[in-house]
Amino acid sequence: MRKSGFSIKIDTDFGVSVSYTGNQHVEIGVPDRYQNATCGLCGSLNNNQSDDFSTHNGSLVESVTLFARRWQIKNFEDDCGDIQQPPTCPLTKLANYSSSVYCGILEKSPGPFANCAQMVPVSSFMEVCLNDVCTSGGNRTVLCNLLRIHAERCQAANITVGQWREETQCEVTCPENSHYEACSTACPASCLDSTAPLFCSKPCREGCSCNKGYILSGGACVPLSGCGCTLNNQYYEVSHEEILTDSCSKKCFCRQPSHPMECQEHACSAQETCRVVGGVLGCHAEEVGSSWVFGDPHYVTFDGVAFDYEGTCTYTLSRYCGPLNKLPSFTVKVQNEHRTSLAASWIYQVEVEAYGQKIVMMADQYDKIQVNGLLVNLPYVLPAEKLSVYYRGFSVHVQTDFGLSVSYDWSYSVSMSVPKNYSGLLCGLSGNFNGNQKDDFQNPNGSLLFSPTAFSNSWRETTSPFHCTVVGLPPSCDESQYWPLHSCGIIRDPSGPFQLCRDPATVQIHFENCVKDMCVTSGSSLCKTLGAYAHQCQSRGIAIQPWREMTGCGKLVHIYNPGESDSTSLHLFVRTGC
């Protein structure tokens, strides 16, 4: 990959090349041996123009729009929208854009492109130029990019192009320490290959060339003494950022110009994999599945199924159900309790079993946990950090070295995540994590149930008291009173503090559950609901704006009292600048 004129060009050892200007022009070159072996929008490369509009199955279509749609990538995330036919260009504008200060310079004789007319057909390109310039309302950037494309085509054919930029007001401003050349080398000297121009057989191209005494480093011209480092024939600019190489087994730095790389041994953690993200090789967190329980319990499985159940038994939230010894086993259980009425229940206890340790977190034991029945202060860490329990924000967090992560805020919400290698190997109220929402409601025997109540009760611990399945009727409530932006509506506010956390399904689930919880708590659960939503957004790496002050939630201080309402007993919210 190298810079060539104003383009970035990729050359392969099998002859295919791709050049891209960064905004408007992509050019692909393939050797003759690919004749009759290509397909797509660029056609079949068989010297027969009549069959270029072939689809995947080889059938011909006449419509350009239909042809393009046939080659559209089906899993593209963004909506491409409907293809609109461009409006007809008015004759007065067409005449103006046909003048030599616009597209007309392509056909001007004598003119800067006159020598190219015989070798590179201009009539079809003239039509493209007029159409694009007219559609853009005479935008000079569009015009200049089009003329540059034609100039590059001429120069690629080894034809000299005259000065066209001044006449069309397309002057170029080059970066620092460089200058414009109408015919610069297609193989500029760089820190990786300072002798490249001496052995370049490619035709010249217009572009910005480094001034004397400077050389290309990445995309900038630096003094000859300012080049960075090379490693495995790869060039790196001088920086204090670490560079991971060789499957992340080495961590290197390029700290000084023209010095060797400084490298040391390195390894990714157990929760990370060595892979490329955003074009950079690094240790990145493994892809995980997440499950949530929050509020008057609202459950969301690993596969995204949302359901409610207010029972107060002890339930298996998730456990490993795969082949013995294939992966580390674990079990996560939750116990709920009624607090304000029989119609509402909240998470009272979370239990995590892994590596022979039973970690119990209880709402009335804030600041402490139970480990195998003994009360222990935080943090708690097993040897070799196989299992760690510590504070994270307002929650207690359990982390294992095989990637299981469980957070509990001591009263309202539990979040759990597992690595993707557990996909299809889990069971419990959080589902099986196989990507299929239709089979999440399986009981311990693997039978599929269709009622959230029956499903939830099937995962009830046999030691739970018989009355823990009793659930009261919710109170009558005017839900609309909690729709405004100062209440649950803040979750859906497109310009509010959660505006970047706007996955449609998640937003609607949390809004509806916020309203339900406000109804059963007489409007006292807003701060905890929004806190749980904020935690979910941030756990996905999504930034949120300050929300506590604007909702009257202030700073959170924990006080547990199961006999009183959420606003006065579970937490105090103090208005502070903290």
C-alpha cells in the first residue's frame, strides 16, 4: 500500500491493484488472466459490452438501477435508501457548465486535455461531468475532483496534461513541507523506501511532493532525520504509543527517529483476544453476551428476550450446561423479595459459584460479601486472580479469569456477561445464548415452555419456600404521568443524556419497564431505573451525559431497609457536585 499522487494505492503480488482518492474515485486494475472470471458492477472482463449487466445467476437486466440493486450487499447495516433519478439540468445551466471554466475544458482545443482526446475517450466522461456538476449546483469541489480523475487517466496512459487547475479555479493547497507538481513521481521517496523514485517505471501523476530535505513519513513530510522505525518490513512513525506485533506476543515502541524498535515480550489477558479492530492489531476484549435483571424484576436473556416475573424464590439465572470439562463451569442464582407490596419484588441476593467458591452478595450486607458462608470485606481475590470481587462504580463486581462477569448494585439490578465461546452451552433464566430468541424458554429438562411464569418457576430452587411464587395484582396507575422528559421519557429523549445509547429495542424495553416500576413504587424508583440504564449503556462502551442533577437524583448513598419505599430506604440521593 502506498501513496500515488492524490490517491492511496494497493498493489497485490497477483496483479490486482485498487486505487482510492478518499472521496469520489475508485479504480481497479486486473491482469488479462482474469478475463471471463470477474463479476459485479465492473462487469465480466470479456471485451463484450452487451453482457456487462449480468446478475449473480448470470441473467441479464436492462435497468442500471436494477443491476446495481442485484449487487447490493444484503447485510449492510445502514439503509441505502431509494435510488432517485437525477433531475434534468436546465438548458441555461447546461450551457454554463459546458464552458471552459467548467466541464467544457475537457473538450477544449487547444487545451490542457487536447493531447489526451485520441487515447482516452472523453465524450462519456463529459456527460458524467455535466450531470454531477449540475446535480451539485456547480460545486467546485465536485468539478475539480472530476477533472483530476480525467487528468490521472491521461497521465496513466503516459500522456502529458497541460495546466488546467488555474483556469477552472481548482488550485491545490499542499500540506506543510510540500509543494504541488503537475507531474510528480508515482513512487515518492518515503522513510520505508528512500530510493523508490530511482527505480520507478510508472508514469508521473500530479500531486504534492515533499520539499527538498524532507521525506514522506505516513501521510506527512518530515525532515530526513525524522524518520521512524521499521519492523518486519513495516514502517512506524515516531510515537510513544505501544505497537503490538507477532500475534500480540511482542510490545514495541518507536520512541526515537532512525532508531531500532524497542520490543519486549507481551501477552493478552484471559479475557482478551489478539485481533484487528479499527485497522489496529491489539488485545481486545472478547465478544461477549450480556444478560440483565433489573427493577420489579425485568429479565433480558443473552439472546435479547425480555420478560417479567415477580416471584420471590431463588432462581438459577444462568449456569454452564455444556460437556463436562469443555469450559469452566459456573452457576449464578438470584433471590428476590417483596418490599412495598406483593405486586412488586426486587433483587435481594445474588450468588455466584465458580472454582469451588460460593460468593453471596446481599442487599442488607452492603460493603461485605459471604465467601463459602464467611463474611468477608472487599476486595476479595483468589490466588492467580482466578476470581476477583471488587467495587465498580456503585456496584459490587465479580470477575473470573475465564470471562464470566457479574455486577450487582445491592438492590435493583444485576448484569452478567460471558464470552462468546459459551454460546449454546448455557441454561437458566438468561437462556442458552445461541442467537435464537425462539428457544430461550427451556426448562432444566430442555423442554420448551411458552409462559414466562412457567419458565421462571421451572428454574426455582427446590429449597425455596412454597409461598415464594405468590404474586399480587399491580395497582391501578395512570402511566402517562411518567412519560415526560423529566421522568421516564428522558430515556427516549433524542437530545437527552442517553442520546448515544439509542438501540430502538433496548430503549423501548427500558422506557416501558421504567413506567411499570414507577407505577408499583408510586413514582419513587426513577433514580435506580435510570442508574441501571446508565450502567447498561456504559458497559457497552457508550458515553452518556450527566443525568443525575437534571432528574433530581444527585449523589447516591446506600441505606437498606426492606420495610420502606425505595426513595427513602434503599438509597438517599444527595445533591452534590461530586
